[in-house]
Amino acid sequence: MPKPEILDPQGKAIVGALPRLGFDAFSGVRQGKRFELTVDGEVNDAVLAQAREAAETLLSNPVIEDVVNVQVVED
Amino acid sequence: MPKPEILDPQGKAIVGALPRLGFDAFSGVRQGKRFELTVDGEVNDAVLAQAREAAETLLSNPVIEDVVNVQVVED
């Protein structure tokens, strides 16, 4: 997700559009990215550590984005 | 997230780049979007239903994207 101090123009546009479309419950919106990494076999600690490092170095831009969550989802 | 039958060129590019950077545990990557909606006050069922409807109609493109998860996160 964009860091709190970074302006998020897409989020601002969405929060302006929501009430015009009848969604009046929300005071703020921020837009970020979500990645699904497929692992063949078991997700052990080493794989999870690799996923965390990839998220922090390759999948996100650490200058402007924070990694919010890395979790295992069974398929 | 992009629907399974939709090609995801960004994901393909990432899955090609991962092993070159030392991340060898992943066989597939798909890239989608993540939104944080701020609610002032309590998140009741009505607000959550509104968030779900917004996710399915405004925040995602239902032709090519699926809503994967709508959940409440305390701040």
C-alpha cells in the first residue's frame, strides 16, 4: 500500500466518486497492489521468508510503498 | 484479482524476474489490486455490505476481475 505520507490520487478520485454512486459510508480510500504467488509443494518458513523479501524488494517500491501483509492461503 | 482465464502480463513478467533475483520458490504470480476503505465509527453489517457492493461494482471491473476478499481491519 502507498505509505501514509504519500499522496494517493487514485484513492482520492475513488473517495470522491463513491457518494455520487450511493456509497456514503466511507471517508477515505487508498489503492495499493495485491500479489498471489503460487508455490508447488509445501509453504515452509524458508519459502515464506523468500515471499516476504520479494514483497519488500521486488514487488513493492520501498520508497513509496509499505508491505502490509504476507500470508499463506490454501488453494 | 484478474480472473483465472484472463492473461496477466505483469504477473508473467514478475514470475520471469523472480529467479533472476534469487527467488526460486515460486511457479506463478498474479497481480491485482487492494483497497483500504476508511470508515468513521463502527463497521456494522450495512457498511460491510456497502463495501462488498462497491468492491464488485466500482472498485473492480467485473468483466475481467474477481473480488477475492472483503474484511474488516481494526486500526
